[in-house]
Amino acid sequence: MARIVNSPGKYIQGKGELAKIKDHLAGVGKSPLVIADEFVQSITKDIVEGSYADSDASVAFETFGGECSKPEINRLRDVVEAGGHDVVVGIGGGKTHDTAKAVAYYTHKPVVVVPTIASTDAPCSALSVVYTEDGMFDEYLLLPKNPDIVLVDTQIVANAPARLLVAGIGDALATLFEARACEAANGVPMAGGQVSKAAMALAELCYDTLLEDGLKAKLAVEQNVVTEAVENIVEANTYLSGIGFESGGLAAAHAIHNGFTVIDDCHQLYHGEKVAFGTLVQLVLENSPLEEMDEVIELCLGLGLPVTLEEMGIKENIADKMRQVAEASCAEGETIHNMPFPVTPDDVYAAILTADALGRQYRA
């Protein structure tokens, strides 16, 4: 079977790069539609329009509705087609990116992803995670290619709340462990084929970077400054984790995240915060060495990522809710079936409660 590595056409990262967006898009399109929510527009629209000043190219903005859902994707498809736009640009967070990628796919246009936060590994992937309008997981939309350009202005990322960068670390934390499980199971990653040595190397570098620079980057971003540690973590959260998960594979951690979306208690959490706890649950499922669990829990504690159900907002009717989460995590087609052994809802239920007990013990 082939070894496949997916990656964006070009990855650009650096302080102040958004002001050069017209130059970066010169070979892609001359009439971009920028999809961004109202807040993101308030901090980026002037920069983007300034880049296009005194140019024969034009740029238009459309406000993102907030959820990567089928109705929102269809609405924005109509905007692209009615406006004659030749490239779709998504500026913002993961749901904006996934929406822009889906819109570009359905309208047969190139897509440029511009993260304003480093909270997920969505920007680089050939994948859109589609939710219902109520925010429940609906489906993975597998795309035929990765974004044409991913453009990250690290000063804008550093200006965002540090919690968002930390959430990105939580998402990236799963990359190595899920790729490792997928490789052991000879599972098929999102990119297809087999897990390559390149994907595993990127996943390992991602994890090592989180351990080395995660706390330093958090402290810098709390001061809204860009340091070498911030550049390293933004690259790990965005590029290393993005290529690592797509070409290395997903397994239990992200399936358990999807399971948690079926209960209301966790809707205030970011994607990566739930994935971080899902990673701990996966390690319990694998009966990983205690030293490995120690390392993961200590990183989470230092960064403020949740390690208990209470920290995830789950305080009542725990047994019933965790049964729901466990059942949803093991649904047909879920990535938990990339684990190198069969996993049942009973297994997930037991692992969730054990991970919670571990977290409470460390907290104490």
C-alpha cells in the first residue's frame, strides 16, 4: 500500500505577514472573498484592505455565521458564485477555516487559510469537520486537496487570549499518540495509504516541541509578544500537528472529543481542551506506562488544560453522561476504530472514569 503525505501548497508564518496578503495571493487569485466573523474583521479587515490599496485586484468580506454547518456552507457558496470571486480566504479560527475549505471545494475555487489563533490543527488539512447548527458533530468532509496557502501572522496569534494557544497545544498533544496507534494498527489515516515515516517524524517533533516550548510560549502570549518559543509552538500547533494528524492518523482521542459533543456540559470548552482530556483517556485505554501519563498530565497541569471531568464542566449525572459519551465515541466510522485493538463503549466508559481519577489524584 502507498505511503501518502498531504500538505498545503505553501505554508507561510511570521510576524506581520498578513499585511503582505495581496503579494502572497498574487498567483492564486485577484478577487478574493474573505470569510471572517465580526470580531476577526475588526482586527484584520483594515490590514487586508491596506494590502490591496492601489491595486487592480479587489477584495470583499462576508461575515461568518459561527458554525461550520451545511446551511452556512451553502449560503457562502451562493455568495462566492454571485460575486464572481476566484479565491476563498478564511480568516479566523478552526470553524472558519473548515467552512472556507468546504465552500472552496463546492465552488471549485482555490482556498487560502489565515489563522488568527493557533487553537487547532485544522488550517493545513484537506478536511472540514461539519457540525449541526446546534454545534453537534455531524461528519468529516474529506477534501481532494489541502489549502493552496496557509498564512499565519504570529503577532495576531500572540494578541489573542493565551487560552486559545493552549487549546491548540491540547489538540496537538494527541498527534503523536494517535499516529502511533494508527501505525500499530496498520490503520488508514485521513490522507489514505499507510502511515509514513515522515508523518511519524513530524508527529514526534510536534510532541517534543510542546514539551520544550509550550509553557514558555504561553507565558509570552500572556504578554502579547512573539518569541522564538511562540514561533515554535505556532508551527507545532498549526503545521506539525496538521500534517502529523492527517498523514499519521486519528484514533481514540479525537473520537472521544466527538463523544463529548453529545452532552451540553462541555460546549463552553474549546476543541483542543476536550482533545487533551481525550488523549489522557486514550493513554488509559492503551495502558500506557505511568511515566508517559505523568509527562502528559504534568504538561496539561502547567498549561491549564483539563485533566478531570469537573474541569470540563461535568459535575452531575456523571455515569449516565459518560455512557452517552462512550457510545458516541464508538459509533460506526469513528476514528477510535484505528486503535490497534477492539474498543467497546464499556472500555471507553471505564477509561474515562479512570482518567478522571488520575487527574483528580494529580490535582490533589
